[in-house]
Amino acid sequence: MRVALLQTCSSDDPAENLVTVQGLLREAAKQGAQLALMPEVTNCVSMDRAHQADVLKLEADDPFLAGLTETARALGLWVLAGSMALKAEPPETRFVNRSLLIDDRGAVVARYDKMHMFDVQVSETETYRESSGYAPGSRAVVVDTPWARLGLSICYDVRFAYLYRALAQAGADILTVPSAFSPGTGPAHWQTLLQARAIETGCFVLAPAQSGTHSARSGRARTTYGHSMVIAPWGEVLLDAGIETGVFVVDLDLSKVKEARRKIPSLTHDRSLEGPL
């Protein structure tokens, strides 16, 4: 299975970002990718809630998504819209952070809304309150493709190992972790967390990431860590994309999933807890 990870530096202008991503998808298809994966909030990176309210759409009305589905169909390429910021259906007034899998006919075949909200104070100057603007999802999602079963997640989810164990026990061979990771935590935690999730589950981990300082026409500009990664089921790093934007192609040997789980069948060794907690 050949996959392409897109590393982008999205702005807060969805129309501009669509043009960029469509070019990268064409390059991914040219390099023989069967599945291309985009980072978190590829349609709009913004810290300004008012600006988001102006430019974001409901999924059914979103021109960025319409452009992606048409491009996927035209290229015969499966595409993971790693995540998109979208308006939620009323009465919810917050947005949703949604991962969408598009098949090679341009149909959306799976949706996952980010479950865990990034409400943290990394430092005196770096604070996030994601739950103030985004409604959390509540449903874990696995989806079949012609090559493997995918378990979907987004960014901060990576710190919650129980989600990935559940996805693997539901049959996931590949875990997707599209991200816009903080430069404050990235150097310390990003690679370690991704390797842990791969080793614990015996899955491939595909983690396309935003990278750089994001152009903002409104509000404060955000900076992200980059380093899109592919981790093998035994924990080997197959790709570290560094900080440059572009298309990064990796071939996956899916037999490695069964091999890792045969060696360490820990997914079958759960035990009930006893005693006071």
C-alpha cells in the first residue's frame, strides 16, 4: 500500500488552502499514492472565533470539501481530509473538528469528530481552550478500505491510549493521527506518543502534520511543529518529514501488522482490575 502524507502550512483562508491542497494531491497521485492524508484543520488554521464564524460552513455546504471530493474522483485517489473545521448542526453553536475519508469515486465514506479537546496552558505565552470553540465528538470510528482497516483520530487524541486500543481491537490495521501539534510540546512528546501508540497496538501510525507559522488575515498567527511521521507496528520510524511543506510518500508492508501482533499479542491479554482505585 502506497500512502502520501501532505505536510502543509494552511492559512485562515479556505479558498487559498484548497488550491494548495489540490496541487499536493495531484503530486501524490503522480507519485503513485493510493491514499493521501492531510493534516488537522487543513481548510482553516485560525485563532479568531469571529473569523471562523464568517468563513466556516456546514459540511453539506462546504466548498473546500466539495473541491476535495471532486479532486479525489478525478484522480481516482482515496483522501483523508485529516480534519476540517466546520460549523455544527444547530442547536450546537460551536464548531466541529472533523476527519473525513473520501473514496476514489469522491464519496465521503467515514466521519470522525475529535473527541478530546486541547484545553491546556503549555507556557506563559501558549494557551489553548479548544472546548470554547469546538464541540467534542463521542464516537470512535473504524472504516474499511481496499487495503486495510483505518482507525481515525485527531491530534490531542494521541495522548489517550484507550482510544487506540479500542480501535485496534475493533480491527484497525492503521491509525491516523492528523495534527497541528504545538511547538511547545512537539519536541518532547510527538514522536514518543506516536511510537507508543504503534507499539501498543501493532498498527501502522500515519500522522500528517501542519508545519510553520500560519498566515492569518484576522487574529493572532499560530505556529505548528511539523514532523509528519509514519511509524511501523514494531515502532520503527519510516518517515520524519521535518519542517518543510510538501508530499511525502511511503510504502507500507501490511504483513508487518500480523507479524508484530504474533510476536507480542498484547491486544488479547486484557484483564479486569480489582481492588480500590
